[in-house]
Amino acid sequence: MTARKKLLGELMGRLTKVSMSGPEPNAAVLAELTALRERVPRLTGTVVASSDGLLVAHDLPAHIEPAGMAALAAAQLSLSYRLAITANGGGFHEVVVHGTEGHVVVYAAGWTSLTVLAGPEVNVGRLHLESRPVARTIADHMAAIANNLGKDQGPKPQGKE
């Protein structure tokens, strides 16, 4: 098991535990998602997923299964990264899917992604204006959690993992 997967597993364990001594670690992420929904008219849902497809947090309507949406977002993120690197040799920031019944936007957020669902009549410019800073905030928050977990690990053994 690689150190990254072990760290991710421990992070997800902390994010999904029921009883905790303090506030839930992803409470800040959930607050960001809720505030985003309140600021953007016609926004129908949001999900934050790891690059491996694990659900971190969501604010989705009841008819959408969160874990399935997280897996789809991770697949889209992976394909988009690969496409950007192959086509331009650069990094990836976001991908927009315009559908007949609405929009899906996947924003890179560090080692996670922010996926935003919106109705067909949403103002896409406003959606980007509000969502991009949220993706950066989520990336910072998740990096801070990962850094804190890394500090708890103690010294790293030398050699192969």
C-alpha cells in the first residue's frame, strides 16, 4: 500500500466517523457547498470527491446517489487531466458538460474535485465566478487536513513502500 493511499484511507476514515470529539472535519466543506447553493440560482447540487472516487461531502438532491456521482466525477477528472496533458502539455482546471437538461461542471480542487450540477437556464458565467473560489477553498482545506494527518504519522521509513 502506498503512503498516499494509506493517508487517503485515514483521511476518509476521519471524515466518515460518526462519533468525534470536535466538529466534523468536513463541516467546513459542507458549509462551502451550502453557501454556494444559496449564492447561485438554479444550482441543483454539489459533490466533493477524491481523485480515487471516494465521496468526501455532498449537497445533492435525493434522487442522485452520492457515491455513484463521486465515482463519475473522479472518472471525468482523470480523463480531463489526461486530455489536457496530451493536448497541451499543461494542467487541468475545469470541464463543463452542457446537457439538454442542465450543466455539470467538474473543477479540480487539489487532490479532490468539486462537481457542480445546475439547471439548463443557469448563468454559467456566474456559476464559474462563484464556484472557482469554492474549489480553491476546498483544495486548501483538504490539503490542511492531509498535512495534519501526515504530521501524525511520525517519521517515514526508508526504502520501498
